[in-house]
Amino acid sequence: EYKSYLRMLGKVYLLCYNSCLVLGWSIVLYSVLNEIFTSQDYIDAYEKCQKFLKISQTLAILEIIHSAIGLVRSSPFTTFVQVQSRLVVLWLVLHPVKTAQVNMNVPIMIVAWCIAEITRYLYYALALLGSVPYLLTWCRYSFFTVLYPVGVTGELLTIYSILPHVTSTGLYTLALPNKLNVSFDYHNFLIFYMIGYVPYLPKLYLHMLSQRSKILSKPKAE
């Protein structure tokens, strides 16, 4: 009975969590598109959506905890990999470097994130209620084939765009000598970080394709 109560409590929590993030990402998407269509420009798109973007994306940290404690059935490592890349782009690239915020690839990347996340969180929320329409299932496991490459390309271009700024300003760079006797080159870190995309991207993409095949074949099997 106690375990049953905990399961119900977890389900209610996850329903609230997923529903809130559907709303959060919807606000981000509306803010970006409204700015682009109203001003006929993309320059201020990030500025208009950044508050809810930061809130919605940072809350994804909880997904790592959810998987780690068994609240959801997903790999903590895979979840961490997916979440951390966006957080790095958001907080360590876009947040401190204003010039990166006005690049054309940024709103395209954010729109890709929004569509992917709205679809994903809506799918999770309705799955908890046991009523996921097939169309939403198809969208959840098909949109990523385009959105994932678009999002990742946007992330890499955004990181690459700040390299000259990092070199000229020494952003987040710690040079010797110093009291800690430790050095850190943020420019090199970002280069290695971009290279780090190479090993796991194909693996993750193929895993998602495998999931798509498995999930979308279920109705046919039945």
C-alpha cells in the first residue's frame, strides 16, 4: 500500500513536471516566432525568449535525477549527455557572450529545441494518463530525424562563433601564475568539447532510430 501511494505520488509529480514544461517550451516558441514575424528580423529573438528558455532548459536537470532514482525508465548517462550539451550552450556560451545571441543559427536552433521538447513532454504527460494519440507518437519518434541534426548543428555553430571572443577576452580562462597554480584554457576546452560531439552523436542518433522502429511497429504487430 505504501509503495502504491509512492507510485501514485510519483505519477502526479511527473504529470505536473511534464505539463509545466509543455507550457514553458510553448512560451519560448511563441516568443521567438512572434519576435521574428513582428519585427521581420531575428536579432532580438533570443533576448525575447531567454527567460523562459533558461528556466525550461535548466529544469531538464531534474530528468537526470528522475532516471538516477528510477522514477523513469531511462539511462542516467544518456539523459545526462542529452541535457548537458544544451546547458553548456545556454549558460556557458550564449549567456556570457552577447554577440553570439544575435547569430541567425540561434533562433533556428531554439525553434528546433522547442518543437522537439513540446512534442516530447506532451507525449510523456499523455502517456502518464494512458491516452497518447498515434499521431503524437509518430511525431515524437519522427520529428527528431530532422530536429536533432538541426539542433546539434546550431549548437556547434553557436559554440564555434564565440571562439574569437574567448581568445580576445580570455573568457573563463585561468592563466599561470596564480594562487591555485592551475591553468584552464576555455578556448581549447570548447574545441575539445565540439570534437566530443563526434563519438556519441551517431550512436545516439542510431539509438533513437532503433527506438522509432520499435515503437512505431507496435500497432502493426497488434
